[in-house]
Amino acid sequence: MDNEDSITKLLRLKRYEQPSEEYFQNFLAEFQTRQRSEVIHRPLLQIAWDRFSSIFILPSVPKLVMATSFATAVFAAAFIMNWADDDTPSNLTLASSGAVQLDSKARPAQGKNGSAVQYVLPARPVSYASARSF
């Protein structure tokens, strides 16, 4: 019991102790000096091996996965934007009324057997309005 009381008294006394201002001002300089002295006292081969092995450390997996997925998304977007569908005729234009019209200057599209391709337009015009709206 006497041991616990002495520890309690010591902790109460230590609670009010504070280092001087000089300690806080010199802390960074002393820390850097100690750190440099540790590096100097290490063997040269160990320092060289640490630097050599740090070259071959693989990047962390999450960063590698994120970079790969971003690059894949960029290539996919570039491919989709540059992709031209060969089956789509180039002589169709969209009129201001929303109907698809055949350009008079262009010749009609030809099928594989040389016959003219006919396009069937849907009976109901395409709209952005919901089908449930009146």
C-alpha cells in the first residue's frame, strides 16, 4: 500500500512539471542531429543495400489498381468516341422537325448484294418525354 501511495504522489508532482522554453526551441535541431549521426554510424554496405533495394519496391496495390482502371477508362472512351459504325449510312440527316430525311446530294446506301437498303422508321416518333405522361 505504501508503494502505491508513493507512486500516486510522484505522478501528482510530475503533472505540474513543464520543460523550459529552450527545450522546445532546440528540439528540432537536436532531433535532426541525432538522426544524421545514426545514419553516419551505419555500415556503408547497409546504406548502399537500402538505397538499391528501395529502387525495386513495387508501388502499393491500390494505387496500381486505380491507375490501371483509369488508363482503361481513358482508352475505352477514346475507342468509343473514334469508333464509326460501318452499317450507318452517311447520307441521313436529322431535319428540324425531328424526322430523318435522305440527303439529296448523297447516293443511297448499298447492301452487300448491291441492292438499295431500305430503312423503316418507327410509327411512333422518338421523344424524351415519359411514356406515362399525357
